[in-house]
Amino acid sequence: MSVITKIEELDLAGTKKGKIVISNVTEPYGANTADIISIAIALNGDDVQWKAHIPYENIDGLIEALNKAKNLKK
């Protein structure tokens, strides 16, 4: 059974109540499956419209890609 543990909650820019919620999910795909990070977007702060599951092994690559995207805006 999956257990979701919230790590961080951020205000979603450009919305009045929107949130970005980062969580750890244990056994996301059944017994003995590896933990993942879930990044959820709730435009109204409550109901999740989008969710991405990121394996821990991909976090460094994701951070690098996000930094590249951030630098495009400079």
C-alpha cells in the first residue's frame, strides 16, 4: 500500500490559490516497488490537475534540465 509523505508545498505563480506539492510516495506501483517523487499541481489549491512521478534516480537530471529552462528566461 502506497504511503504519501508531503515534502514541500509551494504557491503556484500566476494563480490565486494554486499549489505545487512535492511528495515522496512509497511503493507507488505495488509491493516492493521503489519510492518516487510526486510533483502535483492544484490550480485551486485542492484538486490536483497534473501529476508527475519522478524516480529518485532521475532527480539530478531533472534539476539540471530545470536549471537550463530557468536560464533561458534570463
